[in-house]
Amino acid sequence: MSLPPTLFLQSGLGAGIYVVDATPQMLDIDFIKTYLVADNTACALIDSGPSNAASHVAETLTRLCKNQETIYIVLTHIHLDHGGGVALVAEHLAQQGYRVETLVHPRGEKHLRDPSKLWQASRQVLGERAYEFGEPVPYSLSGLRPTSDGEKLCLGNTVLEIIHTPGHASHHQSIVLGLPEGTIVFTGDSAGVYDPLTSGLAPTTPPPFRLEPFLQSLKKMKAYDPEWIAPTHLGPGPGNLLEKHEEQVKLWVDIVSENPGLSTEQLLEKILERDELSRKLYTGLGWSKQIQGVLVDSIEGIKAYIEQAKR
């Protein structure tokens, strides 16, 4: 939908943190947000967004990073809606004369070089929704490298810490930004979908979901006591959502475990009866195909996890 960027926070350290829309035109809701941390000497983009929004994201960066020579792209993970457009964004920026360095979880690097298996798996899981995000192209530039857990990335006075947070995906990582005003954790899909307008929250637990790593990742992020979290889907919210999300995921697992014979649609009804945060999201945005997809995929992931645990 190509919304203009908005300033989320201007830090006393000199960095501006911007919310950059990365929603393809054909989606029915402003669903995908990337985040730009612009320091005096360098910029860092948290997630590139999908291929079908790459030109808008890249053009926005060239406007916001006029005085910087280096742009880092840090992917929370490689799923189409988060990292599918990274090669296109990087190529556009390089053509404009920027030095571009892309950081990805070690398990995701090879799939950026050759995204054919990623695209095939995405079409199997998402169906037609995969085409709304767009097919990823191979990352052919130099400057693509894997991260290490706890790695620090310095942007002048501003320091990002990259922490590995599996659960949603084995190749997931979150980014911690400590500022005098408070800590921000860019959570990707490791802490759900949050709608700032309705205060609605729902899990992002599609197959192959793993409960124990997911909960450990939430614990890892909570240890930073963040003032804010910044999910890729819908928008940022208060840091205490990490605690609420942990309780929410456990509730969803309990509901699915207690009702093994119910369909996904019936389980969603049960969940909406008992989970106020999901009910807020569904009441406000349940008409959206994207939100419907998140809810259904998350239930399916928990169902598959429970069935696998029984074997």
C-alpha cells in the first residue's frame, strides 16, 4: 500500500527509528512493517519485506539515508514476507552507490543465495498468498554473511545486538536496540502479530512450530526488559507484551490439546471465547485475509506440534 515512513522514536544518541511500510499493493491491510535505524554514520534496516514491495522500501531508504554511505539489512528470518525482497532491495541500494551488508541467521544464508527451495515450500504452505508476496530472486552481491548469537552491530553511537530466537522458525533472530529512552526489541515473528489500534495480539506459530524453543526465545527477549517491542506485522507495542504473549501461546496449546477432535475453524471459535487478546484482533481485523491466514496457520502449527509430540 506504499504508506510514507513514520518516525517511531528520535533517540538522544542521534539515531532516528522509522517504521517503513513494506506491504504489497494487493494485500487488504497494512500488514508488513520494516524498521529503519538511521544513525549519523550508517543505517540498519530490520527486515527487507517481500519482493513485491522491494522498490518502495529501497526508495524510502535512499530518502532517509542521504548522508550515510553504509546500509545494513538485518533479517529476522527468511520467510517471504520478511526477507523475500532482500536481494532486490540490496541491488537497488548498491546501484545508488551505497555499501550494503546483509546479515542473516546461519541457517538461512544458503536459501538467500538459492531461494528455489524456499519458494517451493512457501507455495506449498501459503498457496496463492505466496504470489502476493512475490518470488524471491537469488542474492548475488557480496556482503551477505551469517550472524553469531549475541553479535553486536555498531552504527556510530548506536549499537544493535543480534540474538538467535528460534521457535517460529529455526532461522529466526531478533534485534535488540538499547537506547537512553528504553530498549526496543525488533521481534520479527518471535512474539506474535500486534495491532496498536485494537491492542489485539495473536501468535505466529505456523508449521513447523516448536513450543520449547519458542518459549525459550521469549524468555531470552524478556531478559532485556524492553520498553517496546516492534513486530514486523502490524506495528510496535509495549514491552510487557512478551509476558502476555507467553501466557497466550500456552493457552492456545492447552485449548488445542483439550480438543483433539475439533477442526481448525472450531478451535478458532474456542480460542476466541477464552483469549481476549486474540478476540480484540479478530473483532477489529478479522475481515482481513492476512489476519485470517495468521490465525489458521498458527492453529495448524500448534496442532502439528501436539500430534508430533504424541508419537
